[in-house]
Amino acid sequence: MKDSSKRLGIIVGLIFTGAIIFAIVYSSIAAGTNNSNYTHRTPKTNQVEQQYTGTKMITLKQTIDYDTKTINDETIEYGKTEIRTNGAAGEKTLTYEVVYENGKEKERELVKEEVTKQPITKVIANGTKIIWHCIDTTSYNKNPYDDNYCISSTGEARYVNDSRAKALEPSYRPSKRGAARYNF
């Protein structure tokens, strides 16, 4: 008996508390004193929409493009390039104070800008070393003293003798006939 009367008392108390809360909310809505900054009913669909009036802090991330630097290198053959350092984009964090009115952004002000990751510059090396490639053309050339055809990495071509070919291309080895003539 005691348990059932306790339960009945709790149920009556909950119903009474709910009725009081409902009466307060209903009376404030009926009187037009609902000062909520967040909701209103749309006239067309009578659905509740989120409307916000106030300020919020918004943080955005933005990428920073990397720069490209070109250098000349005497150890690389003319016309060739090498990438010395690959470029990588950086990142910065932007913090804005945004003012909203009736759910729409009205104003935005940059409060803080912080670079969180520095970009890495891409470095490209351009070759400036002129390299000669020589071919022994003794049997094809009418002039026995200029019997080597040499072409440079810049595209310059010339017929030269064996000693000049050796000077242009240190790894050059003339034919037996040329080697005997210049004592290579």
C-alpha cells in the first residue's frame, strides 16, 4: 500500500510540474515575449528555422603557395635541369570575428593570422657546363688533320684535329692512325 501511494504521489507531482512549465511557456508565447535569438516559425511552412543574431569566432585554414627559385650550375650539362629541392605548400590559420543578424552574415573581421607551416621553396638548377662529344671521322673526311667531328651541348659543331678533340672532350680516344700522329 505504501509503495503504490508513493508512486501515485510522484506521478501527480510530475504532472503538476509539467502543467506549470507548459503554462509559463504558453503564456510567454501568447503574450509575444519570446526573446529567443535562435528560432522563429516561417510563415509558409510553419516550421522552426534556426536564426542567430550575435557574433562567432571562425577559424579557417588557407594554403600558402611555394616559390620557385632558379640557379645556374656549372656541374650540370648545358640544357639540362635538376630539381635540387621539391617545393611544398605552407599553411596559415585565419581567425575571423563574424557578426550575424537574423541568421545571415553581416560583417567579418580578421582577428588573427598565424602561419602554421612554412612553405618550402622549389629550387631548380639549370646546367651551364658546355660538354663536347667528338666522333673520329678519319675515313669520311678529306682533310686528314681535321678528322674529328665535335658537337657541343649548345649545338655548336666543328671539325677539329685529334689534339683539339682531346682538349674538348677529355675522355676522347682517337683512332689508331690519329693516336700515332699525336702520340696519345
